[in-house]
Amino acid sequence: QIPQISYASTAPDLSDNSRYDFFSRVVPSDTYQAQAMVDIVKALKWNYVSTLASEGSYGESGVEAFIQKSREDGGVCVAQSVKIPREPKPGEFDKIIRRLLETSHARAVIIFANEDDIRRVLEAAKRANQTGHFIWMGSDSWGSKIAPVLHLEEVAEGSVTILPKRVSVRGMGCWSPELALLNCRFWLVGSFGCSSHILGGLAGAQKVEPPSPVPADRERIGQDSSYEQEGKVQFVIDAVYAMGHALHNMHKNLCPGKVGLCPRMDPVDGVELLKYIRSVNFSGIAGTPVTFNENGDAPGRYDIYQYQIRNSTPEYKVIGQWTDHLHLKVENMLWPGGGSQQPSSICSLPCKPGERKKLVKGIPCCWHCERCDGYQYQLDEFHCKRCHFNERPNENHTSCTPIPIIKLEWSSPWAVVPVFIAVVGILATLFVVITFVRYNDTPIVKASGRELSYVLLTGIFLCYATTFLMIAEPDLSTCSLRRIFLGLGMSISYAALLTKTNRIYRIFEQGKKSVSAPRFISPASQLVITFSLISLQLVGVCIWFIVDPSHSVIDYEDQRTTNPHFARGILKCDISDLSLICLLGYSMLLMVTCTVYAIKTRGVPETFNEAKPIGFTMYTTCIVWLAFIPIFFGTSQSAEKMYIQTTTLTISVSLSASVSLGMLYMPKVYIILFHPEQNVPKRKRSLKAVVTAATMSNKFSQKGGFRPNGEAKSELCENLETQALATKQTYVSYSNHAI
């Protein structure tokens, strides 16, 4: 229990109050030094360093303190810790340099070593031709000493060292070898301000009288010599001052007004004295406060040096201080080669924007940079996150931006062609309608079945008009009209054609059995049948509206390309491919049924009816839609799906309408306008005669080939008609064209 005050011991272990509870020191612990070195490393933006320590308490404790502080503060990793043996073998230091080079990115090396080891490390680095590679950071054992770097200036250039803050004490030059001890003018009484009777009591109650003054010329003898004051002199003085102040305060409190030691201080109680030592607070010889914390440690105050070569002159230059906080003048630092460009000592380069860090296991300062690819953006330093379904990452994947919305524009080539076809078709349809209305009472118009013709022309018009609905911007009204009219136009057209072909088929089938007319062949009946077929389409659409109300949607999946830059949201109606099939399915059923009836009535001569033109119309329409199906569904994965499918659908619908318009009505319009002489009534024949003529015509068609101009056919017709008149049977007459 004897209190001690050290002027040089800096080992962190001595701060342990459980083991060294009576130990105090006026020099800072290496823990502060380690903290200062960590702060310097971070200020220089280094995060990957190696450590090098001499075997023993000082080196190992210093490195351990540095590693602990770096872990506590974070942001600094130790690549490897190398220890210098007490008795190194030959080549040991070359081996150390090779080991340090294994982590070549860790250019900064923290050294807690003695002078000899520091020098031999620098020599090994020079032999390995690594001058300028390593940036050394030395502890107070290196400080500002010349010996470790003598003749190794280039290897040591740029080294950063740390040293407890100190000053040279004036008046201590008398300790030069040239002066005798008795000539010194350093007096305990004068320096400490202690009363002579206190010192006398401590020295055996003997007063100490100062010697006679020394001449001034003799005081200056050591000033021009090679003598350099030991750096720890300041701390020696402060340690003695601290003990003196503690004893003075203790004597003042325990022995007030007494000379020498009183019974309460004889003997001195170590525990009591320790309390007075730990509570001292005075200005030291350097003008800095001298205090102790609860562990007996003095505050950490350091000067930071850098070994620089300016104009071929090496020197240690103060570049900062550390007193709880770092004050570093980075702009005053020079690095190997004399440059001001700060070297790096990092494990991994910073990741670019849009890249996340994937840490190397066990080394938080080392990482691999991984790009946030696809539709991911950089959420933070270590994570990527997928953008919302309606967003895509920006160019550098640091944030998300809305996906552009597209639709089929009127100016697009994909729209211009269908619109052109539709406009021409509408004009042609209107022309036919106007012609038929103008010549409504002529035989050809009557014979073509005026009622069903106008219904069919209405369907053709709607087929052309659907193109504009398909290209218009999708909204509630547009999508609703698409549902109604996309299938309605085709249903009207094919319902009218199916009614016609079915009527022809029933007439000829009935004629083979009897001369009575089949039921429901009047114009009114035909309209009822046609509208009944059309109503099924409308009922289906109404049910669809009830189950799933129409609305527009933005589809972000159709054009969600691998490269987000090309991703687009498609504004469209909520009609899926399956819904489209169902919508057009009924029209397709009517078309197929009509084609079947057209095939069945293909044997009826064209001079009697419209069966063959209808047949050719249906064959061509089937070819159009057979081509449509693979094109439409085969492009479902294409980036241009919306454009291709819309264009294909509209053109197919328009072509179907054009085929019906061209084959069924253009020949009639041609006769009406350019050959009015043919637009006259034909003679009427009985139903039995017509059917028999058609049947016999097929049987003898080959014989007619041997006679010019189809004489067999004409003769057959005439004979059949004569025979029918001779029998004078009751019959219902029909115009050839009406059939």
C-alpha cells in the first residue's frame, strides 16, 4: 500500500485498479495513444491496416488496445497482426515484410515496437524494394527519434508518429556532463514552493539551505553542446510536483500548524496519501493541468508528427494534436515521393451507385460489390430492393421511377394501315348502301333480299367501325363499346349470311320431297331468325358486363422486359386473350356453320341463287381467320405484342367485311350502275322445276362439256319447265335471284 507515481510507464495493464490500485502516472496510458491512432487512421480515410508489435508487454498491450478501440469505434479492420520475437532469427524481418505484403491493400502499418526492431523493419522493407509502399504509424517509442530512421530516410518518409505532449524545461541544461551536480540551480524548495520545514521533516527534520549562486557564464556552458534534453524530464518534474502537492495538502489537513510530521502522519498512511494524490489538480511545468482519473491515469495529450523530406532535408514536423479529440492538419502532410496525394489503405474500393456491399465473412471492411440488377434499386449500403410493380430503377439503380405508359397512337404505322383500310371500307359500304337505297325497287336489289342485305351491310359497317374503337385511348366508355361492337359486327354479318344459306338449303331440300314451300322463308321470318341469332351475342355481352364490369387497366407485365430500360406499362381494356376468344367464339361458330351450309348448297347453279358467292365468301373468310389465329397468339411473348395483335385483329375483321362486301355486293352494284339492261325481271319457275333443274344439272354436267355454249344445260332447263307447265300442278313461284 505504498502509492507510486510513474513518469514513463504507459502500459494499459497498469490502469487495472484491481491489480495496481496504488499506481498512478503523469503520462497517458497507451489506451489513449491507441485511441489517438485510431482517430488518425479514420481521419485519413483508411479502414484496412496491419499491426506490428515487439514481443512483450509494451508492444502486445499497445496493439491489443488499438484493436479493441478499432472494434469499439468501428470502421477500421486489422488485416493481420504480426509479432516480432524477442530474439529474432536471421531473415525474420524479411519474413515479416513478406507477410505484410500478403495483404498488400493494407499499406498502413501500426507499430508498437522498440527502436531496434523499428530500424530492422525499415531495413527489411528497403531490401524488399518496398520503399514508399508501406505507410508506417509509430507509437511513442518511435516518436521523434532520429536513431530508428538514420540512413533510412526514404523508407521512413511519410511515417506518422505520436508522442505525449511535452516541452523542454528551461534550466535543466545544467545536467550536462560538462557541469558538476553541485552547480545545478534546481531546488526542491524553489521549484515546488514547499516550505523548508516540511522538507526538513521528511529528510529528518534537517533544514536544507540553498548553495551559493553559480555565475551566469557557467550556467550557459551546456547550451551549445550536442546535449539534447531527455523527453521525459517534464513528466519527472510533474511526478515530483504531484507527490509534493499531495503531501502538502495531506500535511495541511492532518497536521494543521505543525512543523514536520505529526502523529497522524507518522507513519504515513498509504491509503490516505493515495486519496490526496488522486485529487491533486495543478498546472504542470509545461503549463498543462496535472490530474488523475479514478484509475490513476493522466489525461491523454499527444503531439502528432510526420517524418517529411523537404528540400532533401528530413525532419519530424508537427501536423496535429490529440486531446480527447483529434486536430489534424492533413493539408500539411507530405507522402512518399514528396507528393500531397494521400495514399489509400483500404481493403475494398467504395461501391458505385446502384451497387450493394457483400461483406467478406469475418472482415467487415472487405466486401464485394454486387450490382442491383433487374428491377432492383439500392435500398442502402448493403441491400437491394425490388421496385414497386409499376416502377423501374433509374439509370444507376439508386431509386425507382414510374414505368412509362404507352398505348397505340393514331400516328403509329401500326394504326395508320388499319385505319386506312377501315376508312376505305366504310366509304365503300356507304356507297353500296346509298346505291341500294337509290335503286331499292329494282329487280336485282329485290332479288338479293333487301331486308337481309341491309342487315348484312350494317354488320359490315360495324366491322369497319370497330377499328376506331380498337385504336382509341382505352377508358370506361371505349372499353364498353369494344365489348359490344367487336363481336356484334361479325355476328350480324354471319347471322345474315347463315340465314340466307340456311334458307337456300331448306328450299332445295324441301323441293326434293314436295312442291310445298318450307316454313319461315318469308322476309319477316328471315329477319326474326337473324335477330334471334344476333340477340344471343348481345345476351352474352350483357352477362359479361354483370359478372365483370368493363374498365381500363395498365398492364405492366406484358412488356416487363429483362432490361428495365425498355419496360413499359400498356394502357388497355380488361379483355384478356381468353375473353377475346369467348367474345369472337360465337361469331366463329356462326361463320363455320354458314360455311357448312355453303358447302351443302355448292351444287346449285349460280344462275339460280347466291349460294356460290356466299360459299366463296365463307371460304375466303375462313382462310383469313385461320391466318389470324397463329399470328395473334404466336406473338404473345413479343415486345410488340400490343401493336401486332391490335393491328392483326383489326385488319382481319376489316378483311372479313371486305370479302363479304366485295363478293356479294360489288357485282350487283356493277350491274346496277354500268349494266342497267341486265337489271330486269326474270321469268318465274315453279319450286319443283327449279329444284329438279338443279339436280339434273349436276348429273349431266359432264355431257354439257361436249356441246358448245352449254347447250345441254339450256335444253334441260327448257324441257323441265315445259314438263312442269304441262302437268298443271299447283306451285309457288320464286325468282331465280330471290332464291
